[in-house]
Amino acid sequence: MKKQFMRHLLPIRQYWLMGLVMLVAVSCKKESVAPLPVDDTELLVTLTGSDGAIQIKYGTDSLPVEITTSLLSDDDAPVKYTIRYRPDKKILDLNGNDGMVITPVYDAGIPLGTNYYKNNIHEAAVSYNLENGLYKLVTLYRRMDEGFFPALSFHFEHDATGNITQTVIMGEQGTPNYLVRQGHINFLYDQKKNPLYAHKDLLMLFLQAVSKNNITREDHFNKQLVLEDRYAYTYTYKSNDFPAKAKLKIGLDDATAIQDEIIYAYE
């Protein structure tokens, strides 16, 4: 069965699992985008679908101190990560109970990339390009006999509100330093608040790009630009405009579409 719930954020997890990568420094503009106002009397603690969940535990200052997810797990087992912060409240590192350590890199407070270690071995990394506070390019590199080469890249287009409207996926085809188009995904949104947006930098450590509003439709195209799949979300909202749950339908044919439900829980 297709991964259902994990597609709700951004469907790049499967590409992450294709290879190990190394951090490459990239330049970042230092403008910022004001975050979407959120109701800070409620914090998202679980997001659950039929094939997985994200759980977040908060400290006394309402910052996440633990996150449990299988987003980087190669066997779909949930991993609990303890989150530590720098004095400026930027994430210092995440320590997983599977031996994974995730360490972000910043340039004047702007996310530059992330290193991934497993049992003290530098296994992977990701680099970011940001423009006006938005993730525009995420590049992955993996080790080969001759050194480190790009394996994948994700190019993000945004609308005027900062929501991701399209992700173009590029991947290697056996030629070092040469990526070719693998496909793209188009996104539509509601006008309601996405509770995950408050954690957009945390979730990017798990290769999940999060928009301000909630996705209502994803159209998945292959490298020949042919539509091959669709994810449609229908939400039920709380009085503060946060989603309480979403019905998810996967497929182009209503008769054979997969049905799922995503549940949001707050504290």
C-alpha cells in the first residue's frame, strides 16, 4: 500500500532513503518572512494517519523538546528525538534513541544545511538555499567511490503568501554531478492555519517542507509530465481555524481511490 499519512507534509521521504549525503555550503539571503499568527493557547501534539504519526512534546517555554516520528527511519519504526537549543532558541541538535544525531548549520541564524550522524559516523547531510525566508532548493549528496556527488534536489515554487505551489524533483541517473528531472508535484491550499508551520524549521530537518496553509490537493506528475496520482484532503476545522481532522483520498479514479483519515490533537 502507498504511504498515505507521510505524504501529508511533503512526499520526499522516499527520495531521502535512496542515498547518504554530505553538507555543501550555500549562500542564503538574510531577509525574513513574518510567521503566520497562531493561537499559542494550543500546541499540536500528535498528527496521526493509518501509516504513521508525529508526536511532539513541549517544554515550559512551549518549544518542542521531543519529537517522535518514522520520517527518517528505513524500517518505518518510530524514533524519539530529544531536541536541544542554542541560546538564541535555534535548534542545536536532535538526538535519536536509534543513535542518530541531527545537527543543523546556520549562517547568522539562517538555516544553511544539516549534518546527520549515526553512532558517531557522519552518514548524511542536506544543504539549503533560502530566499526571503523561504526554502527554494534542498540538495542531497551521497558518497561514491570518487567522492561526494549530488543525488537529489528539490526545487520549490511559492505563491504570494509563501505557500509551496510546485516541487520539482531532480535525481541522479548514473552520471556524477548530473541530475535529471524525476517528476513534479503541484499543490492547492485552503485559507486556514496549518499548525505544522510553527515547526517548519524543525520539520525541514526531516526533509519536510511545510506551508502556512493546509494542502487540499496534490497532483503528482512523472518525468514525462503525465499526471499519475492525486491526493485530495477535506478538512474539519476547530473554532480557531486549525484543522481537527482531514479525510484523505488517494488516486485518480474515485472507484479505486484509497481512503484515509488524518487526526490532529492539541494541548
